[in-house]
Amino acid sequence: MLLLLFSGGLIGALEPQLCQRGEVLLTDDFEDLGAVPARWFFREYWTVANGVMTRTGVPGGNQRVFVKKPRYGDCIIELKVAFKGAKEIRVMTGTPGKYNAVVLLWPHGFRVTTARDQTAPHFPTIHGECAHRFEKGRFYQVMIEILGEEILVRVGDENKMVVGSHPILARERNYFAFQVDQPGAEFDEVSLVSASGRVEGWAATRRKFEQLQSKRPWLPHDQGEQQKIREIIARDQLYRGSAEFRGLVARVDERKSAAARKFPEVFRTVKERRKKITAERKRLMEEDPEYLTLRNGINKLRRSEVELLHLLHPGLEDLPEVRYHAALAEAREKSREATALQLIVANRQVMETRMSARYPHLEKGDQELLLESRAARAKVADTPAFKQVTRAVAEAVRAEKEAVLNAARVLEMVFAEGKENQ
């Protein structure tokens, strides 16, 4: 279970209510610039300065920074976070490509969720929301406790909390990241500690939290989002509590799988098509000298671009790694009008254009890959066999959807009106 052990202070304002503290796996106050790259992986969207990790002003939505090779299970996660322009911050846990507990922070409150994990036979859910006003530029403490199937998240004080439970939470985790939707946000005093057991008196504490949570309205949402929340919760509750509903879900999966087996090109996902392109690139690297020459030429020009920026901006290459990538992006923007840089970029673009013309099948975007599935569908849309399998899938999906809608209608959920908490 050991990840890494670092020196640095832990956050002490909130004390665990669910988990007993165990082994310290990670703690970082972002003061030691040389040690940060050994713990975290990030590029130009992130930097470290003045003792905090910052989402930089480099444009780009939903950028992540993550811990390198963590391994943990039951845990306590603590951090301090400040909004500096961002509208959403996520604290994300999980396994590679499969998310687990995800906490969403907004300037007006926060939400605690259990995400979808296709390796576990369960649906995601939303455990709850809590209003909390994050003043811009001010740091707030966040504590996340996970033990077995239980989760407790608190922000700022004991009463600003969400409690919940879900089978997907009882997993070994090897992914830990922050995601920010846009510039900027700051993080400090991050710690990840294993849980050695349950705090004495948790059962009574949980009852108190559940009672407080049940009386608290959900955050303001439009009607579409309100309905989506109800359906997510209803589907999870049905799957966990109804064998009949699990049968409906199994029937949907069976019929979709049968359709995909019979018409693989129609039902091949974008992710599956993307894997095929990756395999083709690897084959070309080994078998096609022209592809290898173009690829190496493009990479050489990219290196030349970086080397030129080092010359144009003395001291750039001497920066600590945690500051280098953001500074390089800034230098590139400042040097856009430099003739030498424009020549290198132009030559690279020529080679990239030649690559795209010679190997267009490697440059397809998600929309193009979706169109491939639609084209395949159009070829068989009028055949009796295709109509039969799609009708069978539609009937199964409709039955499952109706069960969810019926369950969602009976959920008693009160959503806050207005935006007084935002």
C-alpha cells in the first residue's frame, strides 16, 4: 500500500470522523520545487509558485494534474483549494480509465459522486450536494474519507458535508488527480493517508450527518439537470435493490452485444476505432520507411522549435521542471512574430500536411469516426436482419428506461430556488 513518504505539514483544521489515520502515502506543501516532479505529472497547464500548485492561464478546458503511480484503498484525502477564475474543480480517484469517488467543487457548492466503472456491476450515483460559497482567492479545506463502501466529504466545517455509500467505493485505487475546467485555481497542503480503521462512534455520527443531509435542499439546477439527477439516483437504487431491474439491464446488455456481434462496423465505438488507428501507427513505424522519415522529421522540427525558444529566452531551460512547461508556453506565445520561429513552424506544418495527405486514415477526429459508424449503419439500415436486432435493443432499452422514470417520479427531492448561495 506504500506510495511515497514526504516531509511536510498535514492539514489540521478538520479531524477525521469516519477513518482512523494510518500510513502517510503522500503529503505536499509545494515548497520543494525539486521534489514535486517526482510526485506529480503535469505540463504547461500547471505550475508551482509561491508554495502552491496553480492551474495556469494557458487556455484549455478540463486540464488535469495527477499523482504518479499511486496505490491506495481506504483513505483520507486532505487539501486546501482556492478558486481563482475556474468554475469547476474535481478531485478524482479511481483505477486507470475507470473513475471511483469524484468530488465536484463549484463556487456556490459541491457534489459527491460515485462514477461509472465498467469493471464493476453497478451504476454511478450522486450521493448529495451542499451549498458553500467559495470566495474567490480564498483557500478552503477539503477532507474526503473513504472506508469500504462509505464516503464522507467535508468542506470548511463539520456541517458542510455529504455522506454516502456505494459498492464501487470498496476498491483498490491507483489514480488520484485534480481537474480544473479553465484558468485558474490553486492547491496547497495536499495529503493522502491510508485508513487504518473506523473511528469509534461513527455510527452515531453518520446518523447525525444523514439527518442533516436529508433536511438540506439540493443546489439550484434547471429542470433538465434536476431530472437527470433523479434518474441517476433512481437507476442506481433500482440496480442495487431490485432483481427484476437487474434482469432488465442484463437484457439490454445481451441484446446490444448480439447486435454488435452481428453488425460490428455499425456498433464499433470511437474508442475501439481509435485503438485500431494506434495499432496502425505502430505497424507503420516498423514497416513503412516513408512514415518513419516524416514522423522523425516532424519531431526534429519540434525539438528545433524548443531549442530556438531557449535561445530567444535566456534562462528558460534552467527553470525547475515544475515551472518550465508553463514558461515554455508563455515564451512560445511571446515569440510568435519571430521570423526564425515562424520558419520552423511553417516547415513543420508542411511536413504535417504531407503526413496527413499520405496517411489520412491516421488523422481522423472523433466526428469522422462517428461518421464511419453512421455510414456502416446506412448500408444495412433497410435489411430485415438489422431492423430485427435494433428493434430488440430498442424494446429492451425502453423497458429499462420506463422503470427508471417511474422510480425517479417517486423520489422526494427538493431543489434550492434562486441563486442566493451562488
